[in-house]
Amino acid sequence: MTVTEELEQLLKSLHLKKVREILDEEIRHAEKEQITYHEFLLRLVRPQWHAKQEQALAWRIKRACLPELWALESFPYKKQPGVNRRQIRTLAELDFIAKAENIVFIGPTGVGKTGLASGLLLKALQNGYRGQFVRAQDLFDDMYASLADHSSRKLINRLARLDLLVIDEMGYLNLKPEQSNIFFKLMEERYNRRATLITTNLDYDEWHNFLGRRPMVEALLSRLRHHCHTMKIDGPSLWEPQG
């Protein structure tokens, strides 16, 4: 085996794909420019590091189940006067995640709640945080299914560890008490530990209509709103023609 062949095999075994791709070009560059060994090594390692970062981000995005890769920068702020752009920019700094604060977007269908939530989650993923986007109905369906195979604790543990959990479209759902109980337990374990973002078309005083017992709902809201940024979006639907 030649030195070149051995080097190729070692790079392959170490999964240094990017280094393998650029090695010949960088060797030619080093010989031509007579760069130092340190600079040569840096020119090999830096692209490999960036490639690893891109792979990690792609993995986090895949696991997050984002409906679309909506960026906050592309949100149509001019068409939606109900959204405070400065407040969104402040939230996009992601201090709320480090402080385990919650966000609740309240407003009718079509005003941009899901887009803003997705944009904040994408920003979090790009900054190394782990997160997940889930429709409220799907979440409660998973909770109900977990009762059958006794996997509720496993489900709660997985969701409780996420740096940012986005629950979209909390509304009038037909829930069983068991589903509400699992949801209360999840929110209890995320309280003061992890950030949760909820979009809903219901004001807080309507939550007991679908979550059940008022005392439990009041306890839930007390924790949810303790450290919370609530934004009520009172504006036009973005899906309707603008007059």
C-alpha cells in the first residue's frame, strides 16, 4: 500500500470526508504558495469542522419535524400590523431559551402564528439547540396512544429534555382526562427547566373548556405564564387577498 493509499484509507476510516475531498487541491496550494504546516493543517480542518456543523444542523432540523423552513427574516411584517417586529427580533436573540421562558402566540387562524413559531424554532436549531415542532392534535394523539403500551413516561422524558418544544394549534380538542393528565405532567416537568412555545386561537380563560378541570388548568396556566411572553396577534389573515 502506498502512502497515498494509506492516507486515503485512514481518512475514510476516520470519516473525514471533507478532508478527503479537498486534500489534493490543498496539497497543490501548499506547494505553490509555500504555506506553513500550521496553515496547511488549518485549511484542512476548518472545512471539515464546517461540514460537521452543517450535518449536525441538518440532523436537528430533521428531528425537529418543522412543517417548512420558515425564516423570521422572510415573515411578511408589512402585511401583518398585529405583529411587533421589534419584539420578534428580541425573541430571536434566544435569551428566552437560556432562561427557560415560555412564549404564547394567541390569534385567529391565518395571522402568522405558525410561521413565527417555526421561524423561532429554526433560529434555535441554527444556534445549536434541540427542539421539536408538533401539532397539538398529534401530540395528544401520541399521549393517548402511549397509554396502550405504557410508554407515557418515555414520551414525557423525551419531550421534557428538548430545549424548545413548539406546540402548534392548541384549540378546541376533544380530550380524555388521561390525555390532559399527561399534558399537565409534561408541562410540570418543563416548568423552569425548558422553554415551551404554544400557538393558539384561544384566550387563557378558555383553556379549561378543552383541558378539563378548572383547578388543574389554573395550576397549569400559573406555571406557563410565570415566565412567559404572550403576544396577541390582532390583524388580518395572511391568506386572504389584501385590499
